[in-house]
Amino acid sequence: MPRPPMKKRAMAAMVIVPAVAAGTLAVGLSVADSQGGLGGEPITGQPLVEPPVLRSRDGRLAVTFDARNSIVSIGGRKVGTSAYNSMAPGPTLEVFRGDYLQITNKNDLPAQPTNLHTHGLHVSPKKQGDNVFVNTPSGATFTHKYDIPEDHIPGEYWYHPHRHMFVNQQVGAGMAGMIDVRANTPEERELDRYRTRLMVFQQFQVDNGQVVGGQKSTAPTYTYVNGQLKPMASLRPGEIQRWRLANLQAGSFIRLAVPTGMKAWLISTDGNPTSRPIPVGDMLIPPAGRRTILVRAQSAGDLTVQNIPWGAGFQAVPQQDLFTARVGGTPVVGAQLPALRTVMPDLRGEPVHNSRTVQFSMGTPMPGSTAPNFVINGMNYDQWGNKNLAAMKLNTVEEWTLTNTTDEYHPFHIHIQPFQVVSINGQPVSGVDYRDTVPIPPMVNGVPGKVVIRQKYTDFTGRFVVHCHILFHEDNGMMAPVQVVK
């Protein structure tokens, strides 16, 4: 949702900012050809290293992503997987609102189509914009062009493939990275005074030097931070740091616990700011979810940040140490929390143009298939064809009731713009809570889980999708097209 517009910065001729050079090695090469061999035991306890940042210049950023089978560093050792520019995660793209962003998506994956989605960006879904109906076959290239609105919400967004039937495999392999939208406002400058760390969570199972799927191996599965296993991040006693946390796992939740001896305050959900720093003790971050928090520890020592147990069945999250916060050095005295202000409109006070119910459920297998069939309003994605789940009118507010008749959580995501969460299982949400991905609780004792949201469609018309962001569910049908019309 918009902030007050800022003056557009002058644009020079396009500057091509080269991405990190793509590797020439392919998955499956011999030990001799892979620079000393693949695999080995992961290394833990290394200092946290963030992905390289590609920054806009004179209002423009143009990059090339080479999607290919590569040798990358995961857990401090060489591993074969599919990646952008031979990195997992990929480079962070840093742009200011009002900038022009161009991404050339080169598909060097053997025998697999792909495409690209800029998750959370409020940009056009048409033509060369955030158009997930694009198909880029193996050997082909497609160039996306995005005009970032001058009033875009500054915050953390991300990119990943979105080619139906290949999303889970490609994102799970590591094809994902962050987009940081910045703004030159007093509030953002105040936040920039804090030391900022980006922590990207991805889940990998590595067997014989290759990233594999969970059903193919008994090798351990770990959640990595910026491609590192249990790294170490330093901070001084009394210092306030800003941590940007991003769950880019293909289907797993994270329940991140703030360790004893540390205080934390939530200041952003999925890039959308809160009106004040909100104290938090632990956070459930769904697949695709992002949280920005401020943290402070007063005493020297090592504090372990954990993914603590949550969920049941296939969604059960085991306990795992994610990283260590090493508190030491010269203490910081008098660090203060920022003075935030409400910037997101409360749609609960606006008239509702249309109300809809959107049900997430299981269907019978598709004809000729034994694969699970996840459906929205009773229809698998492939059944929608040219039809749409909804046609929403530009500049109107709609209220959607999201229901879930399965025994699993389904993280609901809509492309192009965020929504306001009104209630969860009948309980009103306090404050103004905007997200782009929200978990719909499972059915309990025959009562479907329910989330009520409101959204206002601004700036862009066009066709895009809603879906479950457990990508195995999406690939197996839990996605539907929608359209905004004038």
C-alpha cells in the first residue's frame, strides 16, 4: 500500500550490473573435474556471510540470472544443485522505489522449463512484468522489466521460479534470492543507523555431494542460513541490530525462538511495516514469509537461535540450532528503539465492494494420475484454463474468507500486492496487520480453519494467481488465476 510519493530520481543510460559469473561445472562431474570433489561433512560455526548485493545506479539495475546445474557452496563444502549464477541463495538485488529493474532470465537447465516471479513486489503482472504465465524452455532466455512505483513499500521481497509443475523442485534446489526495496525517507534513514543483517533460510538434503529430494535419501536435512550451517553473528552488549529473516524454503515452516538473554521487536512482516516495535518471543514464519526484527542482548556470551518444534505429520518441524549470536566487545550505552509511525491504511473502515469465500481442500486424483490433487474451490489449477477464480475491480476493497478443510496448514499467497489480515479462526487481529503470505489453519473436529482478509487493488490491472506456498501443493494443483479489471 502506498506511502507519500517521493520525487523520481534522474535516470541515466542503462547500466548493466554484472551478476556473479556463472559456474561452468555441471552436476554429476567427476571428483577430479569438480575442483577437489563434492560433498563431505558440513562446516559449522563460521562467521555469517551475506549474499552479494547488486545495487541500482542512477535509477536502474539490469542483471542476468543464469539458471543452470552448478557447483555451489552449501555448509562450507562443494555441492551440486540447480542455482542462479552458481549461488544458493542468489544475489540480493537492491533498488530504490522509482527505479527501473531488468532481469534477464537465462535457462540453462537441461530439459526443464522455468520462469521468474518477484514475490511481494507491487508491479505490473502483464507482458514482461511479474508475469508467471511466461514459459521459458531449456536453452531460451526471457527478459523481465519492472518499473518500481515511486510509493512502493520499502522492505524485503524475493525472487524465485514459478513455472507450474517445476516450482517445488527448482526452489528446493536453491533457486531463490532477495530483493531489497529502499526509500530515502526519515523513517528509513533512522532504521539504517542500526547494523543490519540478512538471514536467508533454505532447506537442503545433501547426499553424495548432491542436493536431493527428501524421499530419495536417508541423508539428514538441515535448514541453512545464507548457505551456511549454524553460522555465528556478532553483536555488542546493549547494541540494537536489525535482522531481516526470510524463509525461502520450498515447503517448511520456521518457528524461530528468541533466546533467553535477548529481546526482540517485530517491525515488519513480509516487507510491510508495523506502526510500532512489537515485542516478540517466538515467530512462526511460513514458507515465503519474511520478518524484520530489532534485537538487543545486554550481557556477553553466546546465544543460540533455534528453530523450535512445531506442527504435526508432514509439517512437523524438529528442533534445530539455526545460528549463534555472539555477544561481546565494547558495550553500547543508550541505544534506543526507533519512533515508527502508522503508514498502512486500515481497510476495516472502508466499504467492501465484494465478498468471496475461497476454500483450500483435497480433491480426488486427476484422471490417469495417482498424484495427490490439491484444489481451490474444488478445482485443480489445470482445470481453470482461461477462467478466473475472481475478477476484482481496480480501486475497490474486497473481503475474502479463506477456509481450509484439510489437516495441514496452507500458506495463502496472492501476487502483486499485500493484504490486511482481519481475523484468524474467528479471533480479530489487533492493529493493522499486512502480509503477502498467511497460513490458513487446518480443520479441527470438522470445523474448517478460517482467515478473513481485506485487500484493495491499486495501480495495476491484469491476470495473476493465488496459491498455497507449500510448493508441492502448488505444483499439484493448489493454485488459481485471478484478474484485476477496470
